[in-house]
Amino acid sequence: MTEDERYMKLALQLAELGRGQTSPNPLVGAVIVKDGVIIGQGAHLKAGGPHAEVHALRMAGEAARDSTIYVTLEPCSHHGRTPPCADAIVEAGIQRVVYAAQDPNPAVSGQGAARLREAGVEVVQGVLASEAHKQNEAFWVWVTEERPFVVWKCAATLDGYIAADSGHSTYVTSDEARASVQRLRRDVAAIAVGVKTVIEDNPRLTVRGPSLAAEAMLTGVVNKASFADLETTQGYRQPVRVVFDSKLRTPITSALLGEAGKTLIYTTHYGYDSAGTEYVSGLTRAGAVVIPVMADEADHVYLPEALRDMAKQGISSLLVEGGSTLVASFLEERLVDKVLYYLAPKFLRSGIRATKGRRTERMLDALNLDKVSYEQVGPDILVTGYPRFE
Ligand code: AOF
Ligand code: ZN
């Protein structure tokens, strides 16, 4: 590992502090180094808050002159919610900028680097670029495809059942696997379920506990002085809860409607019209935003339209937790980017399948996963992979 790669690795680790909190913005980390000494560190912690470079520059102060800054993403050149980082870097007298990945945002892409070079700053790009790309896999999809990055999480028995025939689905996997799902929820911008899951399981779809950044501060991993906006990020920003409900029958008394944060209910125009205004206003009063969209051939919510709407609302990643009808629609529309499949070492022998797909004839009809990895979580196995839609 070269020296540049070592510091970039640290910047990537700092960027992780913002995971789950920055949507739709990317995770970004920055490290400032002078004469072999780290004089500044920063991470982007929330959309609208200072960028990673600004936190690091604040920490370095005057010492930043003639130093090197390592940033996981190309420094920005645009006036967004905050002023351009490229200008701040130039003003601070930084000599050399090393960044990992070019910003895919058309408002920045390549222009940040150009601005730095024009000002006489040495620019090196592409250091640990693939790690940086993977860290922001959701941001890339959100920017380039204008929809959230979709993760399908499933917990099933070895024979592929997610629930007993009665619908009973608690305790498929171990406590350890359920804790890992809590962490997963903390990492995404939104969590989606089908209305049947809402009716049968009445989930709250919330995250409990302090944010990663707050944890890091409490354990002394980060310097509080350089993270001026940390106070406001101590509690979790709750992921947006999303219900797909084509006939609009989410009970007004559903637990998830009473939770802090936003709940979106996507329904069809038909579902919206036939539910009646009184029911819709009841849902709205209970805290939901009801959004009618087109129906697909099966009279379900047309997912591409719903996802486009989510992207417009700044939702850059979506965790689909089931049930099997909703999952089948996502797979049918080829709208699953990543699969996290927990397998419990047990057989149910009969029950409800993980997906309800069309009849298949040949093994060739299988949907394959790429870049597969396996991890043991308690007694369960977590299979992670990226669907390859042919
Ligand atoms: C960086 N460093 O830490 C971040 C960057 O609305 P704004 O002003 O926060 O701008 C958001 C855009 O800025 C985002 O889409 C991405 O292109 C870039 N994010 N850039 O140099 C950072 N968070
Ligand atoms: Zn910036």
C-alpha cells in the first residue's frame, strides 16, 4: 500500500461515519496531511451540512497551507446547499489534492478537478477509486438512474420459506441476524414493505440507537471540535417508511404511521379513487403521505414510477423487506440492485415462499447473483450478491 493509499483508506473510514445519515448526498471523508502528520479529519454527516473537506479544513486551520488533502470524492465546484469545496481548498493554500472517485453529479463531474488545476493545485485522482465507488454504490445509482438503489433483504429457512403457512414469520433467523438487520435499516434512506406485511405483521420499521457519528464521538474516535454539526446528528434520522398498497387498504391504526419521520404510501389511481376521500384524509392525519401512481399489468403499483418519485424526494437507497408479492414485482421489473439473503439452518417443510414468481421451465431461467460473498451471522448464513439481469 502506498502512502497515498494509506491516507485514502483513512478518509474512506471517516466517510463511513455518515452512513445512513447523508441521503441523498454521498458519503465523503477527508484527511489533511502535512510533513507526515495528520492535521485535519472530516466527514460529511448530513445533507445540508458542511462537506467533508470543510470539517477537515476547520480542524487544520492555518496549518493547512502547503499541505495535502485526501478526499474520497472529487471536491465540489458548485454552489449547492453549501459553497464549493474546491474554492475553500484553494483559499486555504493547499498544495496537493488526492481524490478517489470523480463525482458523477453533472454539476460537479470533472469541474472540481479543473478548478483546482486552474488555481495551480496539483491534482491526483483514482486512488482507491473502486473502494470509493462501492462505498457510494447507492449515490451512483441515484444520480445516474434517477431512482433509489434497491436492496432486497430476505430471511428464510433452508427450504426457502419466509413464514409458516399461517403467515407467522417472527424468529425465522437468530437474534444475531436480527441485530444485523437493524444495522442494515440504519444504513438506508428508506424501507419498503407491501401492504399485506403491514396488515399481518404490523411492523414499526424504525431504527433504534445512536448514530455512528455520535458513537464515534463518544468513544473518542473523532474530534468533537471539528464536527460542529454532530449534536444534531446524535439520534438517528429515521429511514422513510414506504408502503406499496395498490388497493389502498393500509389500516389507519398501523403502528408505522405513529412513528417519527415520514411514511409514504404508494397506491394506484384506481386504489386512490375507490378508497374515498375520508379514508385518504384519515391516513394523512395519521401521518402518511398517500401518492397515487400508474398501475402495472397485474394492477399493482407501477414500480418505476414510484421509484422515480422517491428519487425526486431525495431517497437514494431503499431496503425492500417483503413480502413475497412485492419482492416478485421488484424482481419482475429488474429493479433489485443488491440481495442480502439470511439463511437459517432449519426446514419448515411447508410455508410461504420468499418470492412469488412466474412458472419456470429450465435452470436457465434462474436469476444469478454476481460478486457473491458469504458471512456467518450467529448460526445463520448471510449471502450477499448483485443480481445479473440478462
Ligand atoms: C464533496 N464533499 O463532503 C460532499 C460532496 O447540497 P450540497 O451543497 O451538499 O451538494 C451536494 C452535492 O455535492 C452532492 O450531490 C455531491 O455531488 C457533492 N457532495 N462533495 O466534495 C462532500 N458531500
Ligand atoms: Zn463540497
